[in-house]
Amino acid sequence: MPVIKHPRFRDPPFHEWDRKAQKCGLRHTVYAVNGDQYTGEWQNNLKHGKGTQIWKNTGAIYSGDWKFGKRDGYGSYSVPDPVTKEYRKMYTGWWQNDQRGGRGMYFYSNGEQYDGEWKKGLRSGWGKMHYKDGSVYEGQWLKDKPNGHGVLRLPNGNRYEGGWKEGKKHGPGKYFYPDKGQLLEGTWVADIPKCGALFDFERDNASAPTEFPLPEIELHDPAAVLAEARAMFDNSEN
């Protein structure tokens, strides 16, 4: 009786091709269809571990940690200068889910600089901002704006300490005028002081004090003032 041999089952060739094409571990530079290039570690065909990505359209470079295809961990992001073509670092710090997240430092193209906390790519938490006019704000942030408690120092030495809301002075605060030797303490609403009191503050150390000191306000017990007013009213009736 003849022996019939059945052919051994084999996976179609494309399965083998796909297996070999899967990127895992350390690889040399891999080029995408759009011209982007990545050099670094892979896992399950995704950028994972340490690696460097260069975007063809912008020339930007990210070098740092990756997690399942997204920037996640610690890394630096740089862009080429449009004139000199030399690379200028824009951000160095922590990333979460392909966005700035955690502690990091951002360098703006106009020379400004922020060092602090981020959330979903926005300044949120505690941070310090150096503005191009020389002002410095240090305090709490929310969704890219000063929000909470913070201190703003101006180039002329004046400073504000107090509450903020959506990037504006809001709530109880103190505004110091060291050159005049005065202090305004009160309540702000949308950058405008609505009520408060002005005092002399370290007037002897001021560089340009006012001509005359502010008169001291004598405070009285409200109950005593009311009793005195009633007594005067009773006397006038008699």
C-alpha cells in the first residue's frame, strides 16, 4: 500500500516577513515614509527606552526617554535657528504622554525663560518666569497663567505679593514701593486695587522718598466711638 505524505503546514511567507520587520531592542537609524528619523530602542515595534527623533519638516530634535511610541520620561527638545541654523534648546525636563509634564525648563525664542512644573504641556504648579522686560514672577500657575499665590518683582524694584487669578492680581495682596518707602496693602480685583491702605515702609532706606511722611491713622475701638457719638447726640438733645 503506497504511503501518502501530507505536506507539512507552514505559515504563509508574509508572517515571517512581518516577524522579521518587527523592531525590538536597539536599532540603528530608522527612516519613516515622511522623512522623519529615529535612532534608539524599540519594543513591540514602538519607540521605547532611550532614543533620538529628528523631524524632517521642522528639523527639531528630541533626545531622551520614550514609552510605547511617545515621549515619556526625561528628555530635551531643540530646534534650529532660522538664521544661523544652529540648534537652540527649547525645553529640557520631564515628559508625560508626549507632552511636557513634571518639572522642566523652557526657553522662549524672545529670551524669556520658565523653570517649574508642567501639566499637559502647560505651566501648572509652582514655577518661576523670567520676562523679557526684566520682571520675574515666582509662584503658583494654572493652565499657563499665574493663579494662586505669587510674587512679581519689577525691574525698578517694586514688587507685589499676594493672590492671582488667570494671570491678574486678584485677592488680598501687598504692593511694595522701595524707592518711595511706601506699602499699599489691600484687595485687588482683575489687576485693580479696589480697597486698601497706604503706609510708610522703610522710608529711611528709600532712594526717592515722598516729600512728607504719611500721617498715622489713629484707630479707635468701634464700641467706644459709638458710645461717644451717642453721648454727643444725647447732649445735643438736652
